[in-house]
Amino acid sequence: MDEKLTKLEQKLCYTFEDKQNLLEALTHSSYLHQHPDNTSNERLEFLGDSVLGLVISFWLFQSFPGESEGKLSLLRSQLVSGRALYKLALKLKLEEHLLAGAEFQDQEVVRKRCLASAIEALLGGVYLDGGYEAAREMVMRFWQPLFASLHTHQNYKNLLQQEIQKAGRELPVYQLVASSGSPSAPVFEIRLLLDGIEQTRGRGRTKKMAEQIAALRYLKRKP
């Protein structure tokens, strides 16, 4: 079990100080039928759900200034959906590490729900073990592809460039202002210049994302 736990920690890019937090996060309630001395991951799932919601909500709040509460809620629902959690569980091959009863294998719907819930439980376990910052970094690391997909539906840089070209102005310029955060969860700040004058800034986990946010902010502030 220790070797399996170590492999999972390597996938998570996080080493638990208290391995019990990791074991509990991986223990589904069905496992208790044969192992009543263990503790299920339901309480950690509850905690992890809240941590995930907070990290995602704050990211959306910063990334989409001026956006309505309804639109932010819609975007958040995409990022925290059971489908998104299950996909991450598959990516991490979490099924190899989950402790669950026979019904886990017998029912596909139950299996998917268990794996999605285990992702939330892991976030809860990381929060207990390493605090909010450790949990936030994990969310930012593994949700990065989903963050990027929110921008693929609309390329704000292209929209802005088309408007600028129609107006006969010089093309916008994007400049890196600063970078911060850890190597596993960097933050880039980009400024958008038109005719050599700074218009807006954007912050994101990649330079491309920060550029998209800067362009979006400029488009949104126009009358």
C-alpha cells in the first residue's frame, strides 16, 4: 500500500505529512462493510467540495470582471461538474488506488460517482494536511486545461484584432509585466497596449490566458 500511495502522491505532486489524510480520502463508504475500523471519505468530500468551489469562484471572479453572477455560476458549474471530476480521476488513474466495496465494480454509475467524489475528498485531505495554499495549487494545476477551454469558445484576441483592423489602427501589443507564484502554479500579468498606450491588464496561469483576459477586459469596457 505504501508504494501505491507514493505513486499517487507523485501524480498529485504533493506529499502528505499525515498519510491518514490520504488513506481516508481514498476510502469509500462501501469499503467499511468489510473494514469497519476505517473511516470513509464522505466528510473530506464535503470539505473538498467547498475548497474547490472557493478556488474556482475566486479565479472566475478575477478572470471575468464585470460578468454577471449568473454567467459566473454557469462557468463554475462546468468546472466543478461530476463529469469534470470524473475525467480528472481517470487521468490520475484513481481507480487503482480507491478502497471500495464490490458494488464499485458492479455498477458503472456508482463507480463514476465514487471516483468523482474521491477527487473532492483528496482536495479536502490536502487542505487538512497542507492548508489552503496547497489545495489551491492543486486545483490550479489540474484544472488548467479546463480553464483554457473556457476561452476556446471565443478568441477575444482575434475579436479585438478584427475591430482594430477595421478602425485602421495599429495592432494591439501584449507585454509581460510580471510573473509570480510557484513553478507548479505560476501567475503571469500581461498588459495590452494600443497605439503605445496601456489599456488593460490580464492575469492568468499561462501567458496566452493572461492575454485573452486583457483583451476581454478591453472589449467589455467599450461602450
